[in-house]
Amino acid sequence: MKSYEGMFLFDNSATHDWAAMLAEVNRLLERAHATVHVCVKFDERKLAYEIRGKKRGTYALCYFDAPTERMSDLERDALLSESLLRFLFLRIEPLSEAKLAELKAHPADQPLRPMASGDGRRGDDFHGGYGGYSDRRGGGGRRDAEPFEAPAEAGVDALAER
């Protein structure tokens, strides 16, 4: 069995309370013979664009182990679920005991704060952490990058001829 992280986006109007969302996640994961480690409410927010006519959604974050051959069944069942708007499953390294204990200690029905600074919007505190972005003044790349160094096998003479 492999470890997975699952993010589920629920329709707020179809699923009103956390218990119903958790029951749906557990139903889907049980059908896939998955072992759930922890499932917490991640956030409730306005969506960037409408999905099936819905403007708001609630995210649930789950960590579980599942057989790889059953993941396609899980995806099919998630697509057929009427209360789910979107989902994403990522294979991950198993969580450390400390991180797992931290997530289990968090009240499941209280939203986790996403790991963005401030209110989650990209602002002046975002300085190209993803490599392709830059600040508003233009330019590319990261400002704190080391100067270019030629690889040892290329030879310095080959770069000087350019």
C-alpha cells in the first residue's frame, strides 16, 4: 500500500455540515480499501470560478494509505459523487509521526489555515518562490540566486568562446 494525500472540494449547498462531508470521504475511501490516517477540514472559501454553477466550496484534506490498483476505482467513485465538485490525489512519502500527531490534534471540523501568509492573496511578500514569477518591477528569475557557474565538465574555455 502506498501513502496518498487527497484534497476534496465539496459543494456547500449539497453538504451542509462537516459530519456529512466526512461520511462521504470515508465512504469513498472504504470502497477503495484505503486506511485513513487523518481527515480535516482545510478551508471554506469563494471559488476562483464557478464550478457547476457553484461559487463557494469547502475543502477537506485527507492522508490515507491505499492499494495502487484501487486508485482508479477511487477516482471513478469520486467523479460519480454528487456532493464533490473536484478532487486531487497525490502519492506522497509517509507522514512523520510528529506531523500526523499534529494533524490529529487539530479539531477536524475547524478549518486549517492554508500555508500562505496574510489573507492568502499574493502580494508584496511573494518574491518568486515558484521560480517563474517575479515582483511587479519586471525581470525574471530569482533575485537571491547565485551567479552562474559553469559546470566542471563543460570547461571554462567553451563558455569563454561565446
